[in-house]
Amino acid sequence: MLTLTDTARRQLQVAIDEGEIGPSKLRVFIDHRCHCGKAHFSLALADGPADGDTAFEVGGIPFVADGDTAPELPSVEIDFVETVWTKGFTLRNTGHQCGSHMMA
């Protein structure tokens, strides 16, 4: 499955505990493919799994992924970063180094 850093897990757990996420699951999906064909991932809230989805937990955090994304989950790393410029979750394809997506 995907990798969830300790910082990201703690931030997501706080959001769950404080009711910010509610009963939703976190949907990991392929946002787009780079010019070289490597996937870039994003995160959204989902009411639950749809037909063909894979539901799973990482560190007690509930996720879902569609059939196209599920095989690529081992290359997904979710982190939470806080800098002077930005604060939020970032998803990175560990097998591709052209950049990452910040989820503010």
C-alpha cells in the first residue's frame, strides 16, 4: 500500500478526531500523468468506496482508490509539510522525481 509519514498520519488523525473529515474516507487518485508517463497523485474526500474501488487503512486512516490507482499505490508517499511558504499535505510518486503535488 501507500506510505504515510508519521507527520501526515498525526495531522489526518487530528482532522478525523475533530470532525473535520467526518465519516469520509480519503480518496487517492491519479491526477495526471507526466510527459514520461509517470503518475502524479492527488487526494480528495469520498463518502465511501465506489464499485471497483479498493478500501484500505494505513496507520488507522481510511483510504479508497480506484482500479487504475490501486496498482500504483506502493509508489505513493503522503507527507505533511509546513514552511514559511506553505502548509499542507503533499503526495509524491517515490518512483519519479519531477515534482510533487501540494494539497492545501
